[in-house]
Amino acid sequence: MSYIKRGPDNVESITVDTIGNKGKMTITQLMGKDKAFTKVQGWTDDFDSPIHFLHVLDMEPGTEIGAHTHDGEEEIYFIAEGAGEVTVDGETIPMGKGDAILTKDGSTHSFKVTSSTPAKLFVVEAGTK
């Protein structure tokens, strides 16, 4: 197949506790498979490249994804709605709608919703090894 199209009308979403248990997030797995979320529908054969997944995170104000480190992966966070701050290796970076950040392999990072409205993030993870 030369293309794959998916949207919220033909994939499932699941609500889970965030890393560090500082709120809940709803994950919609659009493409690929996040090995960390075994209960989320996914497709391990979507990509011919080192991309692991594309998913959407919906998070309420004040929700935090706790600090975690990837070994062998990079992640891109793209803010589609709301605002937040990412802390990467001790440096805190404010992010608003339309901003993206790449966290490199081996970095320790976290995310917190700082807006008074929910945040919607698109997250892409790719392997480096």
C-alpha cells in the first residue's frame, strides 16, 4: 500500500495515568505502536522507517508527564492546542500552540500543561539505534 490514512473516526482512544501519576491523558494512536501502552490499539508494521508511532495526547490543565529518559529513541512534541512547558535535562522551555520540540536520545524530559484550557499534543517517536 502506498499510503495509510487514519483519524479519530477509525481508531480507539484510551485514558491512562501519566508517567509520575500527575493526572490522566487520553492517547489516540494514529499510526505505529507505542510499546509502553500495550492496551492502546496500534500497528507495528505501519512504518518502513525508524519511526515508532504518531499519537495524539489530550491533557487537562495542570496535568504533567513526569521526567523520563529514552534509550534509543527521539521524540517530537508538537503543541496543537493549549500551552505547556517541557523540561529537558534540567532546562525548562515554554511552549505554545504551533511550537515543536525534539528531545534527543538519552535526554531526560517532562511536560506540564500550563494553560487554563486543555492541551493537545502530537507526539512522534523514532528509533536511533
